Amino acid sequence: MDFNLPKEIDAYRKQIRNFVDEHILPLENNPSNFDEHESIVLPLLTELRERARSEGIWALQVSKERGGGGLPVVGMAACYEEMGRSLYAPAVFNSHAPDDGNMMLLEKVATNLQKDRWLQPLIDGESWSAFAMTEPAPGSGSDPGGMMQTRAEKIGNQWKIYGRKWFISGAGIAEHFILVARTSDDPRKGLTAFLFHRDQPGWQLERRIPTMGPEEHGGHCELIFDGLTIDDENRLMGVGDGLKVTQIRLGTARLTHCMRWLGLSKRCLEITQDYVAERQAFGKKLTDHEGVQWMLGEAALEIHVGRLLTMHAAWKLDQGNYSRKEVSMAKVVVADTLHKAVDTAIQLNGARGYSKDTVLERIYRYARCARLVDGSSEVHKMVLARNLAKENTDFWAWGSE
């Protein structure tokens, strides 16, 4: 087993780390750089994006032919980890949620005409996007196949959409949307995915839902569909393939969260290492106290475990495996790791960590969503239990054994 990164990928990783250190981290302590939702203001973001693109570190998750970096998932993992050291860096490199997941999905399954219309503007940084699946109760959550209420009715060569979605990330500024709706009552083939533009009539953005934040650009919104008309040519994959579309998208997209969270976890320890190396208590520096060493060592250990799980899942995805079990394991562990890392950091920074003098309190609020987004930890543990029941000792099989 070779744990070395290929030279090209490691070069990208180092370039991204240097960019984050030089151009992004220094911005974090200036409140004027952020809007009321704690997102980096768009004029500044645009300036940073232009710089990143000019340096060739742009949309690494899509093919070079389309203008991206063309990295395999393992390469994405290493580079996303470096981006993740700042809450704000992924958007600078056009490798942020939900756009990166939407780009990867469209590149895999869209027709060439759909790619030109719906994908390329995302890659070029000319538009933002959203993936509209989640609904208020009793609608679609972790069980979209069985619970989705939003319906699409075929009339001639068009579809009429009726229903409601909520907690749709990025919808506040998105121009391009991927929508999943029910087209039949079949439990496996009852959903279909569609593409629509913000300017099309028949829907409205009801509200931007307040959250603990900080938020992605465009927030988390509630949408109402009252006769949105979509041409059949803007259907994504086949009728009844909506659940498949969802699974294709969420597999890698869930793992990209883990990649970024590992970087954010490391950043928490970076901030803390600097502080405990200087702060003194009871006649010696905090870093020399055994109890402090235990706390830091345990957090560092969990970050490394999370990285190994993430890299294993990334490797399996690169082999063409759906990697559902491996992604679920990484998602559960890394979500907990992020919370552990920032909680440890705030504890060791004391009042300084709890204050707004560092980004730790922002990271702490953000970290709470990690155990919820793209499937709660409990749902992923159910996935693991089902795999264990089905596979028995093969749950831990080596490779294709």
C-alpha cells in the first residue's frame, strides 16, 4: 500500500495551502469582509476567484476538457482538505457545496446539450446552483424514495411541478436548479430529476431559513412550486431515475464534506497549538501540561483516523465502486471529529476561543450541522448495520475478496 500522493496532486495541494495562507486566512478577522449571514462578500469573493483561476487552482473536481483540474477523488481529498482549513476557501476555488456536487453529477449523467447549458456556466463561475430534494414533513428527508411529496405531471412534452422543498442550500443566489420530484408511486422508480432556471415562472422562494450559521452563499431556503413548467429535454436521465440521480450525486458529495471538515479540524488545532505554546499557567506553558497534551493528542489521532477512512472511500470511488459503506463510515467519524477538534480548541483557548477574537466560535456553530447534512449520523449507522447483517465477516473484506 502506497500512501504517498502523486507529485502532480501534491503540487496542487501545496499551491492551495499557500494560497489559503496568503490570501484567505488574513481576511477572516475583518468583519467588513462578511455579510449579515457571515458569508464572504461577493465582490471580494469574485476578486479571489479570479486570482485562483489565473493560478490554475480552479474547479479541480471536473475534467480538464471542461476547464477544471481533472483530479481523481483521492486527489480531491488531499486538495479539499487544504481548502477546508478556512470556511470560506472552497468557494474561492469553485469547489464548494452544493455546486461541486452538482457539477460532478452533471458531468457524469447529463447529455452534451445539457452540459453546455447547465454545467458549463457553473464551471466557469458564471452562475450558482442548488439541488432541491429535501421537503418539510411528511415529505422527503433521509427516505426520498418513500416519502417525497412534490409531484411532476406530464402534459404533452412538458412537466408541471407542484410541491414544496426546504433547507435547499444555495437557493438564495442559485440560477441553475436540479429538482427531484415524484412521477409515479413506484418505491424505486417513482422519482425523476429535472433542470430548471431561476427565471422560469411557476415557483417562488418562500423564505431564507435562519440557521446557526455561518452559511453558504445563498443560505438554506424554502421553495414553493405551483405549476413550474419544465420541458422534457431538461429532464435529467430517464423517467424514474431520480433516486439513482440522488445516489450518484450524494456518494462523492458526502465525501467532499469529510475532506473539507478534516481541514477545518486541523485548523482548529493549528490555532490552539500556537496559543498553548505561549500561554502559561502554574509556572509553565500550557503545552507542557500533561492534560493538555492528552487533549491535543486525542484530537490529532481522530483527525488521522478520519483521513484514513476518507481516503479509503475516495480510493474505492476511483475504482468505480459506489463505496456507500465506506462513505457512511467516513461521514459518521469525521462529523464527530470536527466537533471534537473545535470543542478541544475552544476549551484550551479558554475565553479567547469562546469570543469572536478567533474563528473558533464560528467553526463551533458550523460544526453542529456536520452530523445532519447529507444524511444524519444515525441514518449512516443504519446503513452500516444493514451492510453488516448482509455481509457478516465480509464487511471487513480486503479489496475485491
